[in-house]
Amino acid sequence: MRILLINPNTTESMTATAADAARRVAAIGTEIMPVTSKMGPVSIEGYYDEALAVPGLLVELAEGEKAGADAAIIACFDDTGLDAARALAVIPVIGICEAALASAAFISQRTTIVTTMERSRLPIEHLVQRYGMTGRVKVRAADIPVLSLEDPSSNAGERLRAEITAALRDDRADAIVLGCAGMADLTAELSREFGVPVVDGVAAAVKQAEALVTLKLSTAKRGAYASPVEKPYLGLLEGFRPKAMTA
């Protein structure tokens, strides 16, 4: 089984962090295929970054599917471009926010997502609503720039821990979801430290991708996820014409 792991931002070190987390939980015989978008922002923090990350994501998805991937994971907690990706691909495409929330729902009645910046909190709250978790899931922002997660001299770890402490105390959370793929390497450490389940969306997405492939389930190609209609695309997006992407 081959699982394509797409980092929709352009920072390769973040891809490596997510790939390590994916490989730690992958079953024997599962190959993780990590790729980094070649166009777009270096990190995704808010709606503008998210929109401009989608074209690069779709290029990597199309190439990965042609190369034989059995499923794909979008390694950004905003579930960047998820619906567009599912419309483009036949293979299952999984967003790490949806995967994390689905996993947390099996083990917790009260879950708090701890994400990076305040500007990312509201988009994630919209995803919580979309995935039917309103009332069970709260979202907190630790005021951590995404790239600071890779800077040992920053106080990102201290801020993350302070927000988890507040979630356990004030939200009475039973479990914590880490709201950024760049936090994937902290899961086991934080779970031991705080004594509660800590869910990483990358790891959760790998296991759900494996399940879908084992069940021989692919993306429905009628209704919302029907393949894009062939038509001209102009200007800088000419190469994104549906037929050109899937040929």
C-alpha cells in the first residue's frame, strides 16, 4: 500500500516532521510517499495562505495518483483544498483535521484542539462545525507562529503547554488534539506529560487511509465529488484545466 503525504506549504522540514509521524504508525507493507508543494506560502496561517496553497497541492496530488498512490493525506490542519482534492482524485483523500476529530470522538466526550495562531482558530472552528463536532470540541490558539515550532530558541513549547493546561482546567477536556502538522512529533511526549490522550492528525489519517484502501473504497464520483467539468482555464491557471491535470 502506498500513501501519498502532501505538505501543502513549501517548507520541506515540516514535510519531514509529518513523514516521520506517519511512518511511526504505518503498518508493515505501507509505504509513506512524502511530497512538499513546489508553489505557495512557506506556512499556512489563515484563509489567504490557504487559498494560495491549493494549486500546488493539486499538482502534487495529480502526480502522486499517476505514480500509483493508493490514498492521499493533506498534511495541514486546515484541511486545505480537501473538497477540490477529492473532486480531482479517485483515490481516497484524507484531511488531518477530519481524521483527528473522528479518532478523538471514539475516546472522548470533551476534546480541545490546540492550534497555532488566533487567525487559524476560526477556520478550524468552522471545520469542527462542518464535521458535526460542535458542542464536543473546543478550539484554542497558543499564539505560536507555525515556523517557530522548528526553532529551539523560541518559546513555542512553553506556550503550547500553557494552552493545554488551560484546556484541561477550563474546558475540562478529556483529550487534546494538536492542531498543526508541525506538532506531530510532540504527541507521545505531551500525552505522557499531561496524562491524557493526545491525538495527532497525521497519525490518525494514516490509519484511516489504510482502512479505506483495505476496504477497497475510493472517492465517490457523482454529486459533489464528480470529476471537474472539462473547460478552458486562462492565464496563470491554464495548466490546471481538468483534462491537463488528469491526463
